Amino acid sequence: MAEKDLTEKYLESFSDVFADIHNVLLFQEELIREEELEDGPTESTYKAEEGNVRNQFRDTSKYYRNSVYKLALLGIENESKIEKDIPIRIMGYDYTAYRSQIDSEDNRRYPVITTVLNFSDTEWKSPMSLYDILDIPKKLQPYVNDYKIHVFNIAFLTKETRDKFKSDFKIVADFFAEKRLGIYNPEKHKEKIKHVEAVLNMIQVFTNDTTYDKIEAGIIERAKTGEVITMCTFAEEMTNKGIAIGEARGIEIGEARGIAQNKINVARNLLDILSDEVIAEKVELDIEVVRSLRS
């Protein structure tokens, strides 16, 4: 989980990606510009009621500001599974941000807005507020303040929404959405990847495919030469590396079975990145054989 958080934070730390996420998902308009953002705190320190100093960590945060004032503190929290108590956790993050304003010498106050990105294949429908997790007697409910959160299911975003992204987050959103549907084909995604290492690392962690580790150095070197890197480049390197791995494993089980086993090994290496149809075409296997590898 910690490794996933790190890769998510890495990509979102780029201001163009951070602004893009908020403009498309939260504000649904071009409200924030990249140059209006500056890095915010990921660790908040505050004094608890008993007098002890405590701290909390959030995934990514940036100040949205004009030339004079901070207009807001925007935060992103990344989740890989549904977390029941997250409204309380978000309350904690937001409170410490407000508390730091109280403790500062500046008398001006600005809002704190936190967005939750769900990267799992399970649609997040609840909890979406404090009311969703509290067992409140009906007579007490009018006296209990609610606390709502903003959650977006990345793997369930429509194509119409995904096409609005202008940063590398479109590449990531397309990957998660189409991978969930089993239709992902990198040959249909020829967009240039700007933050190559960050995108590569995020996908590697979420697919648990160690082949990404093997292609990372080569991909980064190609990017340094000025080559345009796309998801097709990833797939090409994955296929080539998969063939090499398959050949090495094939030798171990004997030349007679080696060719067939090579193809099976290559196909297995590609299950988390390509659709069954694309794998069957690239590796020259029957589609039913590829589908059987998923069972």
C-alpha cells in the first residue's frame, strides 16, 4: 500500500497533473492554472487537547493562490480499496490544515478542499459523508453536523470525462478504465507521455508486473534521447522483454516444448497490460488459450 501511495504522489506532484485532476473531476471547468499552484504541506503538526504535539500525513497538497493571497489549500488522497472511516480521516486532515492557519501570524483564513481518488476496480458508492458511517438515533440527527467528501472512481470514468484530461492523467485514467473492462489496447493510445517515469511506476505497482522493472531503464533512456514515449512504447518493450524472459524459461523445460512454453510465458507477462485479443495477435496464440490463462 505504501508503494502505491508513493507512485500516486509522484505523478500528482506535477502541477500540470494536479491542476488537470481538479479542473476535470472537481470543478468541471478550467479554474486552476499550473502556474497558480505551489507545493503545500504533506505533514501537518498540531497540539492536541491533552497538550501533546501530533502530526498527520496526507498524500499530496498544493496551495492555489493569486499573486498576493493563498486562495485555498487543495489536497488529494489516493485509495486502493473502499475505506469505511475515510470521512473521519479527511476531517482530521482538513482540521490540521485549518489549525495551522489559526496558529499562524496571518489573520486571513482560506478554505481547505480534499479530493479522494479511488483506483480500485470496485466502485465507491459509500461512505461519502460522516452520516454514512455514524449510527445516529433519528432524534439526534438534526443536531449532528455532517461532513461530506469528494470521491472519484478512476476505473469507472466515462470516455467523455477521460477525454477532457489534458495531462498524463488521461493516459492513467484510460488505462484503469479500459483495463477494468478488459479492452485495453495500447496501440489505440498514441498520446505522448510527458512524465514517463511517474506513469511507468504507477502502472507497474498497480499491475504487480515485474516486467515493468526490467523495461524501466530502457524506457527512460529512450525518453532522454528525445524519443516520443507512448503506451505503445511500453507495450513494445513489454513484448520484447517478455519474449526474452519466455525464451530463458523455455530452455529450462527443453527445446521440444520450448517454443510453445515461450509463448505462454510471454502471454502471462502481458495479461495485466494488454487485452486478450491484442496478446493473441502479438504472441500468435489462439484467443481461447490466452483467455484460459486468466482463469
